[in-house]
Amino acid sequence: MSRNYLATAHSYARHLYEMTRHEATGFVAPQLQSLVNGESANTLTEFLLKDGVLFQGEPGSGKTYLLRYLVAEQAQNYLNGITATIPILIQANRLSPSERKDVVSWIARQAHQQAQSGMLNSGPIRDAIREQNARIFVDGLDEIVDLSLRVSIMEALYQLIEENEGLSLIASARNFSSLPERLSRRLEPWTILPFNEARLIELRALQLGRYDDSQQVSDSRILKESQGNPLIASLLFTYATEKEFKLPKSRGKLFEDITHAIFFRERERTTNAPSVQALETGHEIIAATLAVSNLPYISARMARSLLNSDAQWALTEEEADFLLSYALQRVGILNSPTEGHIGFAHRAFYDYFVGRLLAHNVNASDGFLLPDLDQPLLIATGLAADPIPVITFAYRRKALKLAASCCKELENPQGAREHLVNLVLGELGSQFLPTLREILKLDSLDSKPLEEQQPESGSSDADFYTALQERWVSLPRKGATANDRGRSWESFARKLFGAHFKVIEARHHHRVGEIDLICEMKKIDPFWVYHGGDVWVECKNTEDKATIEQVNTFIGKLVGSRWRIGFFLSTSGFTRDAARRMREAAASSTSPLIVPVTGNDIQQLIANRTDLSEFFKDCVRKIA
């Protein structure tokens, strides 16, 4: 064995250890039970001495967690000179088709590509396998979506251990029965039992010892509900890795982060995975169907039909197929409780996706048979571009208690609390104001309606322009996700338009498509008489200028409705073709009027503290 070989192999083992050492630090061992004789495992290190092992368990039971811990142990033993056996880590659903003539070179190349360790070539891994100095760890044998590819890879793995008898293969899969019989005979089956309360407490104590400020995670309701599933607990504690560690106040935003973490992990494990937005959409479709029918799960056939046929959601056939395979075979948020059916693995995830639907349009609940909407409404408040309709709905549905709880989901709840006070005072009278101040922790509020407390514009409303400036400066820009940019820009638009118009609804699902903002002209002004009652607003916060295609889409939405005017807000402005198209629409007596508002217009408004009424009229005059 050459010195160069040893140095490169050592580098690979070091890289694997760095990848997996987090699992090895203070590892909380799951309970393992042999499928052969029912006995429990004495120690985990005994599995590093076996010729072949398969760990099986329910979604989130810790299969990957356990496998990566063993990789870290094997790598550390190699680096410390305790063993000459090199660990090789493979993610099954990232494997390319096998080469049956030379399976050793094939698996070595796959391991080299997946590790991205900086090694110049896969030679040391190949040589370690041929010289029987390797232990191969394969995670997620049942996660290969394509059936023919799965069969091919499993046959290649069988050939690999048949032709190299000194090799040890340690693998994980959801079910032992998913493996070909020839391969399963070579692997000793062990089941990972669910985490019991004692192990969950042990895991919590470990995390608390690792991070000084994670008491809020330990005390969180979500962690307590995750008993038996270390996946959610592990994701929650990822917040504690940051120096400025703080859990989001809104449970909706917390679950948004958790689901995104799961989606990104799944995308890294496979090729040609759909976007996070497509995955979210698919989960929303299934959540909506379950809420409408008040059933715990639906058939895979019904799910496929919904995903493929609903034009509103616009999922491609490939995206729908991936989502179903993900639910039936991999499982993270969705699972298959009975064969051929799909549901949510945890009620908390179900509530979250119903909450996302209500955040888009709280009136969607009119079609739900789901009796308990308290948790979805709390989630919707934290996610909604405009939480006021959700809080109003909660108040009408369950009166003050639920609506007050919704206010607590907001980072800055003052405005929502004031709105709630006005709802209550409108029904009960101002004599209840002192009690409401105490309940909602409002330091100062008179008994005037909320609309009378907020001046529209002008010199007396200097705070409005200051707040608008702060929001403008803090808008997510280059490098931020499209979702973050869009939501922040819509929030800015609500602040801007809400000071002159009455905001009716945000992210409204109309028959013609989603409308970012719907406003009502609440002032009697001859200038607006011709344009009717409602104003639609389209918001684009992108690095590129808004295009003619986007303008045409917005015009099409207005044409398909009864309304005659829309404002198009684009931070980066408009392309030449887009500007020309809006001028053409303005010149037509039959086309709705599209009023462009650019980032430069906003900056001039703030700098000059222009009267809002004059600002909006000037925007119309420029195009009309």
C-alpha cells in the first residue's frame, strides 16, 4: 500500500468523520430489536463487527441518525489506528445506474462523487474495497423511486458483497420486505423502536447541555408533541446552533422553517426533485382535501387525480409523481398509514398546511368539515401577509380568547390588538375598554375607532413616512428567497395602500388567479368615480424588471373580473415592452387601466413626503 494511497484514504476518512461527527457527539442510542430472535442490542459497536446488517424503522425513527453515528465511529477508529477498515458512505437514492461488469469501480465512483471531499480520484476507495479493507454504509435502500433502478442497484450491491466476501454492508430501509430475497439473506435484520419518553428526555437533556439558550426549545409544545420522533426534535434544535439563537414567535413560521428543512434535505437526496414551492403546493392540496372531507387520509389514486387535474395549483405530472413517491416510500411530512393511502405523519403538520391555506384566504374554511380550526388559525395568523382578516375571523368564530391568542403569534402585535379592541368595542361599548387594555396589554388606546386613530398622510403623519422608509430599507433583496422578497413587498404594499385605501384582502384566490392585494376606494372623490369601487394590486420584488408577460397576465386577471383599475408595483421598474403594453392598455377604452409604480417612485414619495392622495393620482395621470 503506497504512502500516497494511505494519505488519500486518511483524508477521505477524515472528511466522513467531519460530516457525521455531530451525530457521534452525545449520541442518544435508539432501542434496537432483532427480527431473528427478538433480542435487544447490547451495544451499538457490535454492529461494526457484523458482516451484514439492515436497520429498519418507521419514518423519523432515526435510521439515518443511527447509520451516520456508526460511520463516525468507524471513521474515528480508522483515524486512531484501531482498525484498518475504511468506512464508505452512500446515499442510495443518489446512486446512478450500476455497471455490472465492474461493480467495485462503480460504487467507488459513487462514494467519491457523493462525498465531495476534495480527493483527486476514487482510486483509494476502489483499492480499499478490493483489498477487503472497507465497510460500506448505504442509507435509504427503499428511497430509490424508480422501481427498475432500485432493482438494478440492489442486484449490484448483492453482486458486490458476493464477489468480495470480506466486505461488510450496513444498510437502512423502511421495510425489510422491500429488498430482493437474495440481498436480504445476506443482511441481519434489526428494527429501530420508537423513542420512548425516557429517551426523548435524554435527547432533550443532551441538547440543553450543548446549547446554553435552548430552554425555550425544550419547553416548546412542538417538542413535547414530537415524542417518538427524534427527527422533529433534531430540526428544532438546529435553531440553537446560531449565536443569536431565537425561536420564531409564530408557530407558523417555525413550522415553515422545519418543513423547508425537510424539503431541502429530500431535494439533496435525489435528482430532479421539484421546487420547494411545488412540494408546499402538493401538501396544501392534500391538506385541503382532508379538511373538506374531515378524513385522516385519502387514497393514492384520489391524490394523483387531484395533483394532476387542479389547474389552480399547476403542478406538473413529474412534480405530482415525485410527491406521491415521496409520501409512499420516503416519508417525512406525509406518510402511508395503510397501503395505497396518504395522510400526514403528525397532526401538527396537518394543522400547519391547513393554516397555510387559511393564511392565503381565511374564507376557504367555509368548505371545511374539519371541526377544530384553532391551531390552523393560530398558524395562519403568523403566516398571513395581512393577519387582520384571520384575527377577525377567529373573533367571529370563537370570540375573544382565540383572537387574543392569534395576536400573540405576531412579532409586533400592537396593531392587531388595537383592531381586536375596536371589534369588541363595536359590539359591547366603550365601558369595556379598561378591561380590554388589561387583557391585551395595551398601554395607551382611546375609544375612537381604529380608522380615526391613524391619519392618512400629510405633515401630521411624519411617523408614517418614517415607518415606510424603514420598511423600504429593510426589504429583502439580492440573495433572499423569492418567498421572503414577495411577502415583504406585499407587506410594504399593505402599509402604503392601507394609508389611503381600505385593504380588503391579501393573496386572494380569485377565479382568475391569485391577487396580491385588493383595496377599496373608501373616499368619495370625483377623480376615482370612473374606475369603480375596488383596486387590485400586483407586487413584484425581483432583481429584474417586470416583463410584458407579467403585465399581460395582470391585465388578463382584470379583464376576467368586473374591476377597471390595477396598480403594478415593481421595485426594479419595467422593461420597455412592458411599459409600452401598459400605455396601449391606457389608450384603449375597453381595456382596464394598469398603473405602474416603481421603486424610484416610492423613494421620491418618501423623500418628499408627498401627500398620498396626490401621489396615487399622479401615478394614474402619468399613464392615462
